[in-house]
Amino acid sequence: MGHLIPQTFVDQQPTLVLLVLLTAGIAALVKGAGWLVEGAVGLSERLGMPKVIIGATIVSLGTTTPEAAVSVMAAFRGMPDFALGNSVGSIICDTGMIFGICCLLTRLPKDRFVLNRHGWVQLGSGILLVVVSLLFWNADRSAHVLPRFVGVCFIVLLVGYLALSVRWAGQHKRHALGTVRGVGVARGRLPGRESMPQNAILLVTGLAVVLAASRVSIEVAQSLCRRWGVPPGIVAATLIAFGTSLPELATAIASIRKGHPDLLIGNIIGADILNVLFVTGAAACAAPLTVDPLFYRLHFPVMIAVLVLFRAMIHLGEGSFARWPGILLLGLYAFYAVANYIMVER
């Protein structure tokens, strides 16, 4: 993905200007995320679809676009470990850090219908990536390689998942109608002031602002890190992974602030699924992906641990997620960031 601001221009600016740019980028990120959430909620009301499913499909497709673009370009440029690491790291960041933070901020509702469908696909996608990576060796059996046809299979599975999501959305609506007898509308459906085109424009505009502001913010932050002498290993292990997940974080915070936590849950689940099927699939289609041994020692184990812990959280408590497991998720993410830096620096 090309730079929105030329890197030479960024590096030549005084520190005060960079801090102003960073502040402006974060402000634009917050505003764009608000528009994104409002548009997504408006669409869900107009279409009669649950917000959690809108978050798992439309919003997730938008917020995972940066990861897909970065991974495809990395694959084309001969950096397969970066391409695969971007998708796996994003899963860990989304579920470990972002969902962990949101658990501590508020009570997140459990939609059993969605969690028992999309939630299992979320865990299954992560396991599928690990199993497929173990199955394929290169010619001299010195490394595992994901060939292009695996990427094609992932994209086919992505299409199937999206089609299944549409079917589940219809079933969810009938399920909601059945649980509220005597009421002629699906749960969560409101008359909404904006028309469907207005909501769609609001969603697309918000998404564009979020993606652009995220990119500008991360470019400025990288320049500040170089200026202040932060080691490259720390930047790679934390700032890059955090930067590509910034759209999900902004959407999650805006969802809580505007009173739609179910939207953020759908976005986290959908983003994890799409990071495997969409991001890894597209990158593998661009070029075969070599799986570095570090993935088996660190990335894959932490990813599976985070997904399994999320699955266990579904069975803790009744109608909402317990808050204390959010500390465990944040702990796993902190361990991952530190271990990643230590292993990269060796």
C-alpha cells in the first residue's frame, strides 16, 4: 500500500508538526469511526439485519482491507513471512488486545445464535491455517510453503462463508421474531431517520476516513520512533501490528461509545475469519508463502491460545462476557509483543 504522505516529507518535518499531524490523524480516526458505526447501524435497521452480523461481514470486510493490501504487496515483494505474519498478528491483536480492552470497558452482550455459528468458524479458520501450514513442504522438505492453490481454496471458502452469513442473517431474523411474540418487527429494528443510500454513504465515508487516518497516523508514528531511536525490532513487533488493526480498534471504541457493543463483537469475529480466508488467501494467490519456523514456536501457538480463550469466554457467565478474562487476553497479547521482539532481535 502506497504512502498517503511521502515518507521524505514526513521525515523532514519538525517534531512539533509531526505531533500535530498525529493528533489530527487520531481525531479524524475517531470521527470516521463514528460515521462508520452510525452507517452500519442504520443499514442494519433498514435491512432488518442484526448489527452483529453487519459487523461480521460488511464492516469486517472494510476494516481488513489494509491487512489484505499490505500482505499482498509483501508477497509480491518477496516477503512471505511478513505477509503471513501480518494476518496472524492481526488476529492476535484484534482478539487479544482489542477485545480484551473492550471486555474491561463494558459488559459485552452474548448473541448465542451468532457465537455458535460465526464463533466456531472463527476458531476453525485459525486451526485450518495451522493444519494446512503443517501439511505442505517445499521440494527438499526444509520448510513449509503455502502454494497458490491453497490461496485459491481460501478465497473459495471466503465466498462460501459470506454466502452462509447471508443465510444465517435470515435465520437470525426469524429467530429474533420468534423470541418476541406479538411484536411485528425483528429485535433491534428501528424506523431510522436516514434512507438506505444515506446510510451506505455514511458507512463508506466513515470507512474511507478510518483507513486514511490510520495510515497517516502510523506513518507519522514510525517517523517519530526513528527520530527518538526506538529499535526497529520493537517497531515491527508492536507498531506495525497495532497500526494494521487500528481500524478495528477505532470501530470497537466507537461502538461502545454509541451503545452498539454487538457491532464490535461481530467485527472482531469477522475480522479474525477474514484475516485467514481473505488476507492470507489473497497473499498466497499473489505468491507462495513460506512459513518461517518462528510461526510454530510463537505466532501459531499464541493465535490458537487467544482463539481458544475467546471460545471459553462464551461459556463463562450468562447473557454477557465476563470482564476478568479480558485481563488474560491482554496478558497474552503483551507476552506476544515482548516475545516477538526478543526472538526477532536474536
